Amino acid sequence: MTENPRLTALDSVHRALGATMTDFAGWDMPLRYGSERDEHQAVRTRAGLFDLSHMGEIAVTGPEAGLLLDHALVGNLSKLARGRARYTMICDERGGIMDDLIVYRLADEQDAPRYLVVANAGNAQTVLDALVARQAGFDAAVRDDRDAYALLAIQGPEAAGVLAQLTDADLEGLKYYAGLPGTVAGVETLIARTGYTGEDGFELFLAPGDAEKVWAALLDAGRDAGVVPCGLSCRDTLRLEAGMPLYGNELTRATTPFDAGLGRVVKFEKETNGGDFVGRGPLEEAAGQAEQNPPRKLVGLVAQGRRVPRAGYPVVSAADGAVIGEVTSGAPSPTLGKPIAIAYVDAAFAEPNEDGESRVAVDIRGSHEAYDVVALPFYKRQR
């Protein structure tokens, strides 16, 4: 437990709503307000409202901001169009993942690019320090903007209709992984069509002092649509069903993007900085191994029974009980009605079993529980 956890601008609102609070990455955050299953189902069928103000915002600006990001991250950020966002990663010199990120290209300022890098809460300082260290030689500035933003997210099939009541922004024309400046309930906001639930939805970056006003306006506008406040617990089951990785579970410094099946985010073809970027050499080796002879793969597991796996549980061969992998995330799936998990397993066991006979099991406190290997994601929304 953090001795003095940080509080978001909505802390008093969460407590007034009766939220169960938890220490998360040094922040006091709402875990749930009532039933986490009900909150999960609200996002899948209507919409849910999240406080994500613990995330870490870092501004990168200046004439060579894009070149700095091309050097520091694995993506080709200098080619990112204004108003668009990109999922990417920052790796260390050995190719290990330091964090996964979303980078937004904002409107240029005096002919100089502006980017907003959003890091996971627990890694924000690490990412900031790495960007500052990698800044040398570039005409660019790196600024810690964590105190400049509150971040709200409204996610679910009713999200667009609810938000449209409070903004004149062109939500219909706003593409997935894009953002635009606008107002929400009269408050200046960066409106981004991004999220971590597998549903359509929006993330709203605004000044902390305006967070309570916008939160209340969204709940009021969404009352008839059944919008409810949601905590971190259902956020985790939603992202798990959608097959989205979590740093510290699926992604660590011991894994490369290719280990996690996310090699597509690594852009070897970028031309800036002579094509060089931090971790390039080891990542090229990882790419070759992933293509020719990967030792393990990230897969989905669906229980044949009712016992729930957790991170760290061994995955074993159903034939002889030999350990062939490890669960990285596991939980009951409200949508599937069964326990599910994501796991790294030996490549020989990574193919989905379609004959109904499970080849793997999860060792749950000494009992080998049968699981089916499936392709990720477990859930994909109807578009």
C-alpha cells in the first residue's frame, strides 16, 4: 500500500457514490461502485463512465518532436497525421517492453509538432525519465503534464449518443484512434475515440478543475440510456475479454512486442534517424525468431469447468502434466459465462483446439482444470 496515495479530482465524488476504493499504482482509485458484473454488462450493452485520471500524460513538442519519438519509441510517429492517435511501445536497449502507450498528434504550434504521450500510471515516471534521457541531440522538449489533465472515459454502444448531447464536435466524423479539440458541457476538452474495453467510446482529456462538472453532465445526459459509473475491476474484465494486454501481466521488460504477438507496432521501415531507434537490433532478432521458431505464444484459454485461473498459475499439458506455460491474466467472463485467461504457452500447444478435446490444463492449487485454447480476442463487438 502507498503511504500517501494520490487522489484524482473526482475523489470526493467517488466516495459520495459509495465506491470501494483501492490503491493502484500510487493512486486511490474506485475499484467498483456496486456489482462489478453489472458495471461490466452496462459497458457491453449501454455505457459506463470511468475516471482514468491516474494515467500519465507527457507532452513532447518542438521542431524535432517527431524525430525524438521515432528514436525513443518503436513506432513511426513522425508520420502520424494531425488529429490521429497511435498505439505504440517504448522498449529498452535489449528490446524489452518498458510500457505500452498511446501517442496523440495534436495541432501544430508555430509550425512545430505537438504530441501527447499517454503512459500507464505505474510507468509514467519511467517513461518520462526515458524520454528525457533520449532527448539529447533533438530540438524538442519533454514536459510532465500529469497535473494538467483529468481523464474521463465513456465507453459502450450508447457512448456516442450520450456525448453528442453535450458537444458540438463532429463525433460522427471522428474515426477510431483519432482526437479533436472541442467542448463537453462547455468545458474545453481533447475528445479522443479511444478506449480499453473493446467497445466504441471516448476518452476526454480536460483540466482537473472541470472534472466534476463534466462527470455530472455525462451521468445526467446518460440517465435514460442507463449509463453508470464504473471502476477498475470491470475495466480489467472488459479489456481481458477484448484480448487487450496489461502491462505487468502480458507485457514486461522480459517480453518483446513480438513475444506478445504485437510485432505490428514495431516499424523497422521508418526512415528518420537513419532508421535507427532504441532496441532496434534485439527487436530485429526477436522478429526473426517469432517468424521462424517462436519458443512460446500468447493465447486465450476458456475453462471447461468453473474454477478461475489467476496470473502466475502454471499451464500444463493435459497428457502428462508437464508445465508448458503460465497464465498472465485470468477472471470470470461475464459475457461468455465462463472463466477465461490469457497465457504464454509453448508454441507446440498454441493452436486452437477445435475437436472439443482439451490439450492443456491450468494447475489451480494442485488440481489440473481443463481449458480450451482459443484465438484472441474472446469478444469482438458488432460494428
